[in-house]
Amino acid sequence: MARIAIELPALGFDMETGRLASWLKGVGDAVRKGDAIAEVETEKATVDLEAPADGTLAEIVVPEGTEVAVGATLAWLEG
């Protein structure tokens, strides 16, 4: 099985960091591409983070409430 990194995307033109507000899925949960798996707070809005592929959420790297840089790995998906 391939492990796929779930990274924090740039959700705005000048976004450099975001805060992982909450996980909507837990380790071991099956997800489909496009499913909302977490909520990310930016300076302007709270946005759903979508699964990049079908698979199982294998590992959560960043806990809720953590400020992270764009491009940081938040979790791992096994697909």
C-alpha cells in the first residue's frame, strides 16, 4: 500500500500558515477522495480540508489546535 501525505495547502494567495481546528475523521477511518477530513482556520475563514485520494487515515501527525506552515504534512493516508 502506498502512503500519501496529507499536506496543508495554500488556501489563499498570501497564506503562509493555518491552524488545524479539528479532525473530522480519525485514525483507521476509510475516506474517499474529496471527503472532508479536517477543518483548517485561516485569517479569513474556516475551510474543510479534503482527502486527496481514497484510502484509510493511517496516522495523524498534527494535533488539533496546532499552527502549521503551508506544505506541512498533517497526516498520512494509506491507499
